[in-house]
Amino acid sequence: QKEVEQNSGPLSVPEGAIASLNCTYSDRGSQSFFWYRQYSGKSPELIMFIYSNGDKEDGRFTAQLNKASQYVSLLIRDSQPSDSATYLCAVSGRGGKLIFGQGTELSVKP
Amino acid sequence: SQTIHQWPATLVQPVGSPLSLECTVEGTSNPNLYWYRQAAGRGLQLLFYSVGIGQISSEVPQNLSASRPQDRQFILSSKKLLLSDSGFYLCAWSVEGGSTDTQYFGPGTRLTVL
């Protein structure tokens, strides 16, 4: 079992729809969870982080964490073509390191 | 505010040649520094991390090495490049001793080994 798993996609949604990106992790001791966005050919940029169970909202983005199920998700409301990118889930590991999933490619169609 | 620089942005090197990639961070002191490699269509692979000057931890055995000669400078090197070294090399930093483990990435260096 991979430490951090994401559906590779591509996930295709129409413009204006809600995009839902999912991530599961194996280490129950993980405390911090991150979502990064990576445009093609560019470096990852941090979108959100979450530490506590429940939802955390920032503009059109909502991160959801369920530690009991070892599951973290990212919802993007009112998806725009500019949201088309690969989304990386990262989970804190030992010694301050992050463990990254393989990423989910999102395509928002106009 | 903190900024992170990497250079060069792109590099094409022949097999067997040496390599030196540089990363510098501004606006913070004693950061944790990281080198990642991302092969085409793949996830991020942590190569090295450093919690201070001269302190380097290697994650994956390979023909690469890293050094941290100054607090905010991190260098990735190789004596002889392999074809498999091609990829997108990313440097990242985080706050030393911070509770969030949040990492911020530089713009990256795209390396092609021919």
C-alpha cells in the first residue's frame, strides 16, 4: 500500500461545477495535511493546509479531513478553466518531511 | 517576505558530465531545506534534506550529493550524470522547528541528460 494515494485522473468537470479531489494516507500518526497545485511545467504551489478534523474553507476551496478514515479531500467550487492543473496531496511524515501522492490531474472544460 | 531562487532554470547535459544546481532562500533564517526530483508524469521524490549548515540527510541512494555551505544555500551535485537523472529538480524550504511542516517550493530546474 502506498503511503499517500490519489486517483491519477484525469478528472474532467464542466466550468462552474464542483471538483472533488480525494486522498487517503496510511500513517495514523500524521498530523498535517496539505494540498498543492501544479500547473504543467511549473513548481507546486501551496493551496491549503489542514490539521483538524472537519472542513476548512478558503474562497472557492474547501479542505476536508477525516482522521478516523485516514482521508483528506479538496473541493473546488465554481470550477474555472484556470483551475486545470495537477493537484498534489501531501501528508506530514517523520522529522518534518512531507509524503506526496502521485497527484490528480484536473481538467475544467469551458 | 520569503523568496526562494533556483538556477539554472533549464539545463541540457551529456551523460557522464558533472552537475551543480543551486538553491537560495531569502527572508528567513535557519530554514529546513529540501531537494526533490520529479520525473515526467511522476510524483515528487525526496532526495535530500537539511536542518542546518553541513547537515545533510539522504533519502535515496544514487549518484547525487547535496551540500549546504551557508545557512540559506543548498547545492545539488553529481560527478557523472546518468540518463535516469533527467527530471524536474525542486528545492523547497520550511520553517526550522515550525509546527506546520509547510514547505514552499522554488521555481525548479528542468534537467535533460542526453
